[in-house]
Amino acid sequence: MSVIQKLLIQGIRSVDPGNQVVIEFYSPLTIIVGQNGCGKTTIIESLKYITTGELPPNSKGGAFIHDPKLLGENEVKAQVKLKFRDTQQMTMKCVRSMLATQKKSTVTLRTLDGTLSIDGTSTKEGSSHSLKSSELDTLMPQYLGVSKAVLENVIFCHQEESNWPLSEPSNLKKRFDEIFAASGYTKALDKFKAYRKDQSVDIRLLRGELKHLEEKKLKAERVQFMRLQTTVEGLKMNLEQKIASYKEMEASTNVLTVSDEELERMNADVSRQIDSQESDLESKRAERDSLQKLIDELQDAINNTLADIGRLRAAQDSLETKVTGRADTVKDLCAVFEVSIDVSQDKEQQAHDCAHALETLLSGIETERAAMRQRFEETEQKLQADINATQSEIFGFANAAKVSEQQTAANLEQIHSLEQKRLSIHIDSAKQKMLEEEMAAETKQLELAQAKSSSDTYNESAKQKRMELSGVIDEIERLNTEISRNNRQADVRAKLALERKSLKDKNEQRKVLLNTEGLDSYARNGQAFACERERTSAISAAIEAKKLAIADCNSRSKSSYDSLTSCKLRLKLARQSYEDQAKDIAQKTDRIRAVCDPAQFDEIYADTQSEMHELMEEAGQWKSVSSMYKAYIKKIESDHSCPVCQRSWSNQDDESRIVNKLKIDYTSAPTELIKTESDIRDCQRRLDELANLKASVQDVRHWNDRGKSELDSQIKELAAKEEQVRTEADDAECEGVALAVDLENITGHLEVSQKLAQLEEAVSASQALIEQLEHELQATGSTKTIDELQAEVTKCQSQESAIRRELDRLSQEHVLQQKEVGFRQDSIRNLQNKLDQFKQQQSEHESISQRIAELESANVANTSSAKELRLKAEQLAPQLEQNQRRLAEFRNKVRSDESEVDQRARKIMQSRDRLKLISDEIEQVQASLRCEPENDEYPDRLAMANAKRESLQEEVSASSQKLAAVDKALQESDRLAVKLSAKQRELSDNIRLRANIAEQERIKAELKTAQESQAKLESQLSQIYDDNADDAASASDDDLTSERAGLQGEVKQLEDQARRLSRELSTEYKDVDKLYVRQLVQCRTEELANSDTEKFTKALDAAIMRYHSLKMQDINKIIRELWLNTYQGNDIDTIEIRSEIEGARSTRSHNYRVVMIKGGNAIDMRGRCSAGQKVLACLIIRMALAETFSVNCGILALDEPTTNLDQENIDSLAHSLARIIKSRQGQRNFQLIVITHDETFMQLLGRSEYADNYWRVLKDDNQCSVFVRRPIAGHDA
């Protein structure tokens, strides 16, 4: 159950915004006492706001927050903080904050984000979350374990709304519906009904779609029937075409009598020969093309070499011309620049010497130019220095004169400004004298006020009053302590008896627990334990040992089960592998047996290879027969002799017979060749089939020899290992179970030992408490009665109030006197400021006059100095012009000399560059004629090119000879390829002929299957038509028969329509059967779900009615009990809440009313009861609702429960509350919070043993609410 611990309030109602007040709530009873208007209800309002977020009634416009006008501020911040434990006993803190802002005429309220934090524990870290107000409104009721409606209307009900059980019917119904959460259940039922309604619509749509799919399915079956009929006709026509084709092929083909396998083999041999021949032809063609390409490349190389030879010869001629031209150029340059060289050297060296001489001339000119430029710069710098010095002097004199003139002008402006300021200053001596007299009078009044408000007098009076107040407070505390001691003295003996009985019960429980079997088995060496904590430690150690043993067993068991799982998996994989391999071997064996006997496979394969070889030889013979016989016939007809033995025939008939015989053989040769080629293809097919089966035969043999036995042995080993691991796992599991049983027993002993330890500590505490109570009974108490002591307390409290009022009066008088002193001091300070201003003005007037005189004297000196400086600057101007003229003439002369030197150097550089260009061209030509280092055996590139041309011509001649030989071999291969193609054509014709026969058989089988499907579909359609005929009364058997006959007669005309419908079948009616089945399943599923929803809705409605009925019975039972124990009148036997159902089943709702029962008659209580009865009835109803709906929240706050009650009912209410507390004191989180102004009621509650202190709500000096905790033994009047 949840429980509230502390509440912090700041800035709410009359609570000071600058001070936080805290109240702590006790269990099971918290009493809060205070006068009217002191702020008691603020506690209930704050609890309601922090838990639900709801503001109190009539608190709009910021009335819930401290008024900003009272503080003289524009904004006031308010905060409520609650510390509580949730239903999981986690300590939590919730903070809500608000801000009130004072506008011109209104106050606006703004809710700030709140905070929800969870304190950390030893096993879990704390956390804090910033949440919006709406989120806190949702979370707080969840953590408190009660709905928001119960918190608002029952637990923290406001005083103004506490009589809601007897309010108007609509309000009563609204609140009870919120408490019962009727709207939630109603919405759930409405959602189920809406869902069923939508589902019914979906079902109707699904049924319509199902009917549409059923029609499409029927139409698709009819289209399928027409398509099958068309297919049958097509197959018949195809069969006839194949038969005619076979007859035509048989007439034009030399049919071979060999088997299909032999024919395939022969065809394969011929194909291989043709492939080999083609490969040979390709290689020879490639060789021919390669040779031709090589010859072309060699010819291109020869042509390129001839071009290189021509280019090299032209370069050689150009080199000779360039060398001659360079020699002429060198001769001309030597003459122009007067350079001497050695003419006896070669032309190359002469050119080099000439270039070096030109470089020497350029170096001399550059040296001369540098020396001349240095001289020019020195002279120019000297002339420029003279000019700069003269200009500096002139500028200095001019600037100094300008500064003097500027300073004079500035001084004149400043004099004018000072004159204006001096004229504006007015000195009034009479006014100054009057201020001095006022200053003296105020000083005298200040001295009188200070003497009157002496702090010593006030402090002495206040100190005396505080001492009197302290003495009165000490006396009140002493009297309260004495009252508390006397109150406790009456209960000491009762407590002592109860404690002795509790000690006896605990000893009996301890004795029973000590007799637990096996509890003493944990003692070491048979020695008894000194205390129960030692026994608990020993048992805990035994538990830890058992846990370690169990963990070891679990580890071994887990390891065994992991091994077992691995073995099972390996065994499963091995068995699966055995089954897969056995299945694969069986399939391979079936494929082999379909071709031949597996035992005779090698022999059959060798025979097929031999047959293929023979057919290939036969085909070769038939290919050569044609040309050979033709040659023989020509030979006989021309020479009339045998082409073999060269003998002539004795007569003409023999010659004719042999010629006719050869012609017959020559004519039949192509047919025989085709037949042989067909046999070759058939034999090749059989040979390929056997070759494909060769790997399968090896696999079957390996399986029969070793594979099967190895897998069998592996499976047996894995099965044995699995059984072994299973046994180990079972043993470990059994051992773990035994250890777990032992651990459970030891854990039970630990619980017993812990209870014994708790009882041992409780016995010690009880014994100590008994000794303490006995000691208190031995001491004597006070001689005064509680009433006498209470009277003295009341008298002392009156004295305390009088002294506090006297202190307030002294304080106010002292404040007024201090204010008068401050007023006099402010007046004197203002007069002194005015006198200081007069003195400051007089001093400022004198300083301005002095400053004006100084500025006028400075202007006279500045004017004289400016005239002298300008005269000096004018005298230096002619000298400056003369120096500038000399500098210009010097610069013109320098430019002329530099131009002459530059022209001579430029002419030499041009000549040098021209000579260098000619030498570079000669060098390039020579480099192009030189051979590379690796070809140094040739004198130059021209000789190397001629040698390369001769070598290439020799290679072309050799390649041409090879090409002629390859062309001859290629012609011979082409003749052989023609012969092989003829043989292959004959074999192919035979293979196609036999394939035609097989195709005829396949078409016949397909025709038979299609006819059977057609008959079956026709039967289904007939059944469908018969069913439809049963439903339609207007149809008759004769009409159906006539229609069917008409359809059969129109089959030929509807073939085109059948093909169109076949296309529809593959598009519009695609997968119509699957769609129909899927729609049927979905429709049936929706119908079943709709039925289940209807059943659930009815069950939920019945459960809601049952829940409401049971809750109302519990509430009325509690109300009856509380009324009988509380109400002291005899005019009302009891009260009840009546719940009546209105409306139909779909719109059913509950109406509520409170009735009072007298003599078995029930009468509405609203409007027929007194104010006291109304208050008591509402209070009892709230208590009953709290006990019924607050299972997880044992909190109930009662605000002014004694309103309008007489003393007898007040006493009865106090006793009833005490009985409720006593009956629920076993619930550790039960909390009853009572707020009252009735001191007597507080005393009645305080006399019980459930509260020692109470909270008093007071107003401080600033009229702000404060909370003070005080003992119940003494309280304020």
C-alpha cells in the first residue's frame, strides 16, 4: 500500500512565497488543529493538487496562489512537493510549480513543468524526470494505487464539496460513475459493438466477393473445357502432320538398319571427325592468315625503311649546307665586331671561338654599365638630399604657422563659450542666507527627535518584556510536560500488562520454533549456539555450500546436455546423410538400370566405343565410294579395261554388267552414307549417355564397397556415445534435484532461525520495556489534576498573548520615532546640498574669468609667431626651385648614356643568338644521323637502314614459300571435310526419321491425356449444370440435352472463341481457384470472429453488472456498520446507497440515491435530514468508499468532520474513528488525516494511543500560515 510522508508548501494561499513550510504525516493518525482562516484547508487542497492536478473549487484567476499585490510584486512562484512511498514501497518525490502574474486588472496563472524522482536503494540507482502537468496527472494515481476519481472525491475531498453524496442526482450520478469507472467500461462495450457492426459489413462484402469468385471459377472451368477440346483437335492434326512427314522422309532417306544407339554413336564419331577436321582447318587457316599478316607487316617495314633512307639522305645534304652557312656567318661577325680567331682550325672550333668572343664583349659592356649606374645613383642621391632638406625647412615653417593660427582660433571659440557660461551663472546672496537659517532650525529639530527616539530606552523596555515572555513560555512547557506525564501515568499499567502478555506469547513461539526438526544439526562439535544470530550465520554458510554444489551440478548437467545436444545433432546429421546418400545411390542405380545392367557397364561401354569406331570407318568408306566409283566408270568407258588390273574385257556384256553394277553402287552410296551417319549419331548418343553414367557407376560401387559400412559404424558409435552422455546428464540432474531438496530444507531452517533471531531481539526489547514501565510506576506523579494544570496553561497562554501585544506596540512606536529622525535627516541633507550648489557656482564664476584672461594673452603670442614663420618659408622658395632644375638636367643626361650602351649590347646579343641558333640546328641534324650506341657497328643511320631493308626482303621470300605450302594442305583438308559432311547428313536424316516416330508416340500419349481431362471436366460441368437445373424450376432435361447437342455441333465454329477465352484464363481468371479458396477461408474466419466477439461482449456486460452489484453490497455493509457505531439518535436505523438501472440493454446506465431506513421503510435522505445528519452521512459514505476502492492506498483525509454535529455525535465519531484505526492498525500503511478546529474533538482523539503529537496551524507576524508540531498533552486555547 502507498503512504504519504511529508508535504512542502510554498506560495499557496496564505503560505509565504519566500518561506517553505513542511508538515509530516504519521501512521496511523495525523491530527491538524487551527482556528478558522489560519490555512488548515490549504493542506487538503495542496494534497489534492499534487496528486490529481485539480485546483480547489472557486480558485480560478490565480486565487489558489498567494496574491502578488500583498507582496508588491508582479510575479509570485508557488510550489507543492510531496514525499511518499508507492505501492512497491519505493520512496518517491513529486514537485508541482505554478507562476501567478499580476496584470493591470487580473491575475494570470501558469502551470510549470513538474518533477518526479525516485530515491535510490542499495540495489537500484535513483532517477529524476521532468514531466508535463498532464503526464503527472496520469502517473501519480498509478503510483498511489488508486484512481483519480477516488483521490478527488473520497480521499482528499474539499470541505466545500464534502456533502456531494447528498447533492442533486445528476452530480451524484457523475461522481459515482467516475468512481466506478463506468465510462471506461461503457466505451469498451461501445467499441465492441461498433467493431461487430463494421465486421458484419465486412462479412457481407466478403460474401459478395466470394459469390463473384465462384462465378468466375465456373466460367474458368468452362473456358478450360473449351481449351482442352481445342488442344485435342490440335494434337490430332499434329499427329497426322508427323505421319505424313515421316512417309516423305522415309521415301527420300537411305534407312539404316542399325540400332538407335549405333546410329547415335556413328553420328557422334562423324561429328568428332568433322570437329577435328574443322579444328585442323581453323588451325591451318590461322597459320595461313598469320603468314599473310607477317608478309604484309614485312612489306610495310620495307616501305618504312625506304622512306627512312630518303629522309636520312636529305638530312645529310642539309647538314653540309648549314655548315657552310655558319662559316660565312662567323667570318662576317669577326669583321663587324673586330674579333680575331684562328682560321687554321676546323669550322666547328672557329664557330665556338667566335661565340666565346661575343660573350666576352657582352661581359665588358655589363661591367661598364654597372659602374656608370653606380656613379649616376650617387650624384642623384646628393641632389635629392639637398631638395629634401629645403622642402623640410619650408614645410616646418608653414606647419608651425598653421598650428599657431589654429590655436588662436580655438582660443577665441573657447573665450566665447566661457563668456556665455559666465553670464549664465547668477549668484543670489539673499537666498543663500535664508538657506543657512533653515539649516540651523532643522538641525535643532533633529537633535530633539534623536533624544526622544533613544534606542537605549526602547531596548530596555523590549528586553524586559521578552524576559517576561520567556518565563511564561517556559512555564507553559513545564505544565505541558507535567500534563503529558500525568496522561501517560494512567496508561502505564495497561501497557505493562499488554507487554507481559506479549512477552509470554513470544516465548511460546520461540519454544515451538526451537523444536523444529534438524535445527540443531548445524552446531559445531555439538556445542550450542550463544545466540540465534550465530545459528543463522551457520545455516547461511550451509546454504552457500549447497548453492556451490548445486551450481557445480548444474554446470556438469549443462555440459552433459550440451554434449548430448551435440551428439544428437551429429547422429541426426549422420542418419540424414545415410538416408540422402542411400536415396541418391538408389536413384543413380535406377538411372543405370534404365540404360544397362550395372554389373556389365564396363563391357557395354567398351562395346559401344568399338561400334562407334566401326561406324566411323564405314562412313568414311561410303564417302570415298562415290568419287572412286565415278572415276572407275569413266575409266572403263574411256579405256574399256579394268581400272584395278588394267586388263580388258573379253566381250562387251561383261563390261556393261560391271558398269551397271558400279552405277547402282554409285547411286546408293549417298543413301548408305546417310544411314551410316544416322547410326553414328545414335551410337554417339548412347556413348554420351554411358559416359554421363560413368561417375554414377563409380559412386554406386564406392557405396557398396565402403561408404555404406563406414556410415553404419559411425551411426552406431554416435548412438552409443549419445546413450553414455544421456546417462551422465541424468545422473547430474538427479544429483542436482537431491541437492535442491536439501537446499529447500536448509532454507526452511534459515527462515526459522531468522524468526528465532527476531523473537530473541523482541523478547529482549520487551523485557527492557517492562523494566522501564515498572520503574515509572515506582516514581510519584504530580499532585495537581489535569484540569488544574490545563487552567494554569490557559492563564499562561493569555499572559503570553498580552506580552506579545505589548511588544508589538513598543516596536511600532519605535519605528514611528525612527521614521521622524530619518525625515529630519533627509531635510537637513537637502538644505546642505542647496548650499553646496551656491558655493560651487561662485567658485566656477571666478575660475571662468581667470581662464578667459589666460586665453587672450596666448592669442597675442600665437599671432606674432605665425607671421615670423611664414616670412622664413617664403625666403627658402628660390633655393628649392634651383635644386629641382639641376636634378632634372642630370637625369636627362643619364638616360642618354644608358640608351647608347644598351643599343651596343643588344646588337652583340642578337649576333650571338643567331650564331647559336645555326650551331643548334647543325647539332640536331648530326644527332639525327648518328646511330644508337647498341648499333655502333654501322657508320651512320643511313647504312643501318640499307642493311635492314636487305634483311626484310629475305624474310618476305621465306614466308611466301611457307604460305604456298599451307595453301596446298588447306585444299586437301577442304576435300576431306566435304566427304565427312555428306556422311553426317545421311546419319542426321536417319536420326530425324526415328525422332519423328518418337514424337508421334508422345503426341498420342498427350492426346490420350487431354481426352481423359476433357471427359473429366465435361462430367464436372454436367454436374454443375444439373445442380443449377435443380434450383431453376423453369429448366427441363430436354432443354439441357438440346442445348448440349447444339454446343457439341458448334465446337468447330467456337475454336477462335476458345483461344480468346484461353487468353482470358491466363489473365482475368489467373489463379481463380486459389483466390476462391482464400476468400472462402477469410469469409468463414470473419464469421467465426464475429460470433466470438458477440459472446465476449455479452460476457463483459454481465461481468460489469456483477462487479457493480458486489461493490454496492460491500459499500452498504460498511455504511451500515459505521452508522450503527456512530449515530447516537434513534430516528434513523441506518442509511444505504440505492443503485437503479435505467434504459434498454444497449443504453443501460445506473442512477444513485442515498436513503435512510426507519422501521424497514426507505426514504430519500436528500432534503429530509438535518445539517448534522447530512454531514455525518456524507462522512460515513466517504469512509465506506475509501475502504472499498482504496485497497492499495490506506489514506483518508477528513476536513472539519465535526461541522454541525452535537457533542454526543462528536464523541461517538471520535470513538468510531478510534475503532477504525484499531481494526486497521495491522496495515502498516494506513493513514487517517483529521483536520479540525474543535479542541475537544482533538483531545478525544489524542487520548487514544495512536497519536502523541499534533500539528497546529498559526499565522505569523506577517499573517502567513506556519505549521508547528506540539504534543497532544498541551495545546493552544
